Amino acid sequence: MNIIKKDGRLEEFSISKIKRSILNASQEALEPLTDSDLKVIESEIMNILKIINREKTSSYEIFAIILNVLKTLEFNNVGKAYLNASISFYR
């Protein structure tokens, strides 16, 4: 799957980048995630992407999926930190 980045570039999807971002957000939220937590989050994200089943999707859609998964799994503070990191990236 390719990701359409905000600037229009295409980039190969990388779950490792997503996991790293989520892990950074968990540390920022002072709620470290276990390996088991990360595996569950990864599995949920991948399941949603399999259902979507597209060759391309936008980084915005991936972002929304990640926030939804974190909320559904009740990692609310991690989700807030993930959102805040994204917002501060564009300031």
C-alpha cells in the first residue's frame, strides 16, 4: 500500500514508522506501552487497512485510523499526545 503524503508524494506504507510514532506519543504522555500493547494496536490498524483494501490511501486517513484505534483501545492519553505531536509538527 502507498500513502499519499500531505505534499502529494507517494511513500510505501510502513507499520514500523507508525509504531515508533505511537511509542513516542506514549512516552510523551508518560504512559509507556508494553510490547503486547503495541502488538494489539498494530493488529487493529492492520485489520482496518485490510478491510479498506486500497492500493493508495492518504496520510490523513492513516492518522484518523490510528486515533480511532487508540481511542477504541482506551489509550486516550496516548491518542492525545499523538494528536498534539502532529499539530506541533505543523506549527
